[in-house]
Amino acid sequence: MTDIDSRADIGLSYHDAELHVAIPLTGQVSEMWCQRYEALARAKDVKAMVRGKPDGPARLYLAIPAKARGSEVEAMLDTARALLAEADAVDQAPASSAAAEAVARQWWIRQRT
């Protein structure tokens, strides 16, 4: 299961009125998994993405409006983390989803038989 690496440090920087948070994850992820995560984040209106690294664990990148405070920031961080498990669930059972990807996969299977 993909999760944050609580033993590692996070990176923080400001860009264009946003706090950018880089959070290390516990393992590697595929490009397809990253795309699924980003689709889930867009659906939740969260500016987050995950990028894999060939030589190490992936990182979660989250952009938080600099004007956000306290509970708003925690809620965005919690949502970004929760989406990791959702992306894993889709990755483990994509055929059970009505998502566009699952429909396309099922269509392709029918074409091959």
C-alpha cells in the first residue's frame, strides 16, 4: 500500500502565492498510478500530484494557497494522503470501477476475443 514516509522530512517552499509541500512516499509507483492519483485529486479539487523516481521512492506534491490557515491546511493534507489509498484501490481493482479507464479496458478485452 502506498503511504507517506513519516520517517523522512518534507520539503516546503513558496511559489506564486502557494505553499508547495513535497512529501516522500514509502515506495515506487507507476506512471499509470500517478495519472489515477491526479484524476482523483482533480475530482476533489486538490492541487496534488505524485511523481515517481527511478532510483528511489515517489513524492507527493501538494500546492496549498498561502492564505489558507490551520484546519484548512490540515484538511488538504489529509485529503491528499487519503487519495493515496483510493489510487491504490483503483490500481488493484480497475475492472470494478465505472471510471473511463475501466470502461476502455473492458472494451479492449472484448475487441481481442
